[in-house]
Amino acid sequence: MTADDFAILSGATPDQMADLARFLEMLAAGNAVMNLVGPSTLPDFWNRHAWDSAQLLDLEPEALIWADLGAGAGFPGLVLAILGKGRPGFHVHLVESMAKRCRFLAEVVGELALPATVHNDRAENLKLTVDIVTARACAPLARLFGYARPYLKGDTVALFLKGQDVASELEEATRYWEFAAEIVPSRSDDRGRIVRVRSPVRASKV
């Protein structure tokens, strides 16, 4: 996928594309001194990282307040913030426990003037009211539900980006949680899946 392909698929404006291109530059520079993403994935940035993240907006187009748990290098959170920039009320909470990654996230947020807040803390320690909680490459679902549970109140929805092992993760999660999940095929990778969940509760047998 090229940048032009991404712009067509996502509907990104020229200003948003410029922000994404600058984010890619900062990511490549940051990756040279710390482990943000696999170096081999950078040439496929527009599909592997940008489009993989941006597709979430089509699933919940009315959502304004997002929390990205284990935000890491900023996927999906920074991409969402770039695409939501200028939209009234749009905001992304980037939750990351590693200080050096938070410094990178804060650098990007500051340089691009993004509608985002970086939280250097564990997800379960925060009390944030959000419309959507999301995560990518953060933890297996059995643990991820625990991290996300404080956010999943009322109509809040979880959208978790997962790979081809999602079936085994879901099976393992049923040992500890009672939940109903919708599995949505990823538009960036035929092997990927997006798990949509509301209000998981601890299984009574645990």
C-alpha cells in the first residue's frame, strides 16, 4: 500500500497525510534508538500500521473519546488522533507504562499538536471515561479484559486488534471471563481480526 492508496481508503486530508508522513519520519528516527516497532515493518507503514489503525474509525464513526492501552509506538492511538484532529470533541488517551515510549508519544503529540494526552501509568490504575477502549499487541485477551474492565462502563465498547491466534485467545479468555464478542475481519491483513466486546465480567467459576 502506498501513501496515495491510504489517502483514498481512509479519506485522509492533505494536512492529515502530512502529519502521518512526519509521524513516520519520527517513528523511523525513534526506532533507531529504541524498540518501537519491528524495523522490517517500516517499509509497509501505510498498510501494516496506518491503515490497520485507521480502520477502527469506520467501525465506530461517532466515537469521540478513545483510550489506547499499551500505546507503545502509537498504534492505533496516534493515527486515530491525527485523523481526528480538528474534529470537535475528539480526543485520544495514550496509556503506556514505559517512560521512554511515553517520551516518544509526547514528542509526536507536541510536534503535531494532536488532540491526545499521554498517561505514563498502568491502564488499570486510571479512571477515564471514554467511548472506545482499544489496544494492539498489548496482551492476550484474558489479561487485556482485566486492563480494560475499568473503562468498559455503560455504552463503552472495546475494539482490540488481534492476529490469527484470536480463536485460541478467546477460548482461553472464557476460563476467566463471561462476555459476548463480535469478530470483525481486518481490512489490512487477511489473517487479522478485530474483537468487539462490551462489559466482560469475571467468570463465577474463577
